[in-house]
Amino acid sequence: MYPELVNHGDVESKKVALELMRAALESANPYNAVRNVIRFEDGRLIVKGEEFSVSGDIYVLAFGKAASAMAKAVYDALGGRIKEGVVVTKYGYASPFGDDYASPFDAGYPEVFKIIEAGHPIPDENSLKGAQMGVELAKKVGENDLLLVLISGGGSALFTLPEDGISLQDKIKTNELLLKSGAKIYEINTVRKHISKVKGGKLARIVRGTLISLILSDVVGDPLEAIASGPTVKDPTTFQDARRILKLYRVWEKLPPSVREHIELGFRGEREETLKEELSRVHNFIIGSVSMACEAAKRRAEELGLNAYILTTTLEGEAREVALGFGSILEEIYHKNRPFKKPCALIMGGETTVTIEGEAGKGGPSQEFALSIARKIKGLEGIAVLAMDTDGTDGPTDAAGGLVDSFTMEVFEKEKIDAEAYLNAHNAYEALKKGKALLITGPTGTNVNSIVIAVVL
């Protein structure tokens, strides 16, 4: 859909924004991220300079939107040394390698990896099946064996195993309530960890041998305990925190009874807490993040002759409101050439949210950001803003986000699109689609949070 995006309006600004997006996504390529940090030499596995002796078998467990590419990278690095592996990823993401890499479905791979596609952002039966397969694999790891766990964004939903007494449907209902509540991803994961058998370090408890996690971060600030709900790290959050969050966002009374009962029993100390101690056999490494993606976009902008700035890699807040604030900065640059001089590129990374009450249309935080900021940059020729989720799917849609410019509002008016009404209905997808501003990349094979790129020429 790129040709439709750049055949009208601020064409040059939009082309630059797409080029910076490409640079950001290339830097977050999960295959390269893994291959750059891992190698095998003389019976030792070397990860980011640290050495681990391997006297037993090597197992691989990968889950998240980048799981397939990460598993492929490990296979290429270790080859026949892998005894068995399980890969759990999002529907349509099992083979995101293009022509450069063989697919895990190609000859030979099925014997090593069992691959399952599952639901995201709402878990489904395959999410449960994938987690069960992963747990069974983890139980096979002996004291002299090594388990490589490859974690990427989306892992929390894709790798789902509720605590006893909580059905998958109850877990799904809880997840839906949280996603619509406006809670931050860290807060959502705090609850997820306390109703799961594998999150909050519980997966690490199962493994008897050495566990090494390679992690692509999709959480603001890269806290290990929050990425995919921290299945292999100790957890600082408690049942008390989970209960407080559920009440703060007015979800508590809407919860399925089984979830509310479990949280209440945990709050009273009658359910086992998440992992609270460091385990000497467990080692966690972050190998990619939104910071790296933003830095790559900045470098490319400078190569193109622009003044480039990373404003933040910890962006948070209600998408439509954050967009208005950012739009005010762009207005200042356009009219007064401050605080940054034109031509320039402003880059942000993080995770905005959308609070939904009642019925909602179709969209996601990045799409709402794009639709909202289109109002602020109306008539400011030479400005384009790209907002996207780096995995290529913003919210439960097939769109990565939106790419708007100073002419987008004119297109909306011609198409009789009331931007304010679409925002209020949380129906940004349809507005951007009708306004020829919907950004569709398809699965990118990675996920390091969301990025916003503004170009002012």
C-alpha cells in the first residue's frame, strides 16, 4: 500500500518517513539480533561474551511475534546440536523470512522444532496448547542440559497457561478487560503474571539445568520482569499489586469469579507468589529494543541530511492526547523554527494506550495517534508523521499504524470523514483507510514496541 500513501500530499516528507521506518525495522531484525550475540565453540556456548559449558543436550523454546526468526537464527548458529525445540508465534508469523532465509517448515526443520501459531493480542486454544508444549519441553531439561528461551513481544498472550481453576475463557475475558481499561502494559502484565503458571519467573522454576533467555524488548524502559510477563526472571510485583491495579482501572467487579477468587486468595497469602529470588542457573540477556530502532532511524535521517533527534524511548500516555502534545512541537518548528531547525526528523519510541468504554470500532494506539495528530498538522506543508507498532499489527488489526501529513484533513473533508467522531468511536482504522493514510506493512517478523517518526522539510 506504499504507492497509495505517497501519491498525494507531502510526498517527499512521507517518503523520508517510510525510509526511516525501514531503517528502524532493519535494526530490530530478530534473526540478526540473535546471530550477533551467540556462537558455539569447543563445547561452549558464548552469549554476549559470557561462556557456558555444555555437557548435555540443548533445547530451544521460543515464543512471541519474532519467535520463528529467532529460532531460525539459533538453528543456524548451533545446527545439529539442538535436540528439540518448540516455537509459538502469532498467526501468519511462522515464516517471516522472505527469500533470504529458509523457513522452519523447510526440509529438516520439523524434526527439530514443533511450531504452533496462536492468538494475539487475545490468547486462544493454541496459546494454551503452545504453553503446555513449552512446559513439557522445559521438564525434559536435565541438570547437565541447557534450555535456550527466545522471548519477544506478544509472548505474554501467545504463551498462556492459566493457574488451576481458571479457564482459558476466564483468562481471555480478563485480558480483554485489561486491554480496554487504559492500563499500561506493565500493569497488565502484573495481573497476567498472577493468574499464570508460567509467567513471573514460574517457567524458570521448572527447569533443572541451565536456562539462557535471549530477549527482544517491547516494553518501555526494558524491565526484564515485564517483557512477556517475565517468565524467566524474578518478579517484584505481588498479588497486592495485581488487586490494586484491577481496582484502580475499575476492572475488579467485572472479572470472572475464578480470577477474582484467585487474586483474593493470593492477596491473603493462600496462593504461591511469583518468583522472588535470583536463580544461579538462569541467565537473561536483552538483545534488541526500541532504543536501538530509534537510533537506527536517527542515523539514517542524518545520512539524508536532516537534523535528527530522539525525543524519548519511553513514550507513554493516552494516544490521542500524546499526539496533540507532539503536534504542538511540530507547529512550533513550522512557524518559528524552534526548538529544532528545519529540515528535521523527530523520533520517539514507547507504548501509548487507548482507553475504551462501551462499544468501539476498529483501530489501535498508533492509528489513533496518527488520526489525532492529523488535526494539529493541517495546512503545515512539508510535515508528515508516521506512527506504527513495529510488529506490523497495531491493536487487533492488519494495519501497522498510520502515515498522515498536512493534507490529510483535506482528504478527510472531501471524503466526509469527521476525524473527531471517528476518534470518539475508536474507529481510527476506517478513517485512515478512507483517507488513504492507513499504514499496512504486513508481518515485520519483529516487535520492539511502537515508534513515531515526524519529518519536517
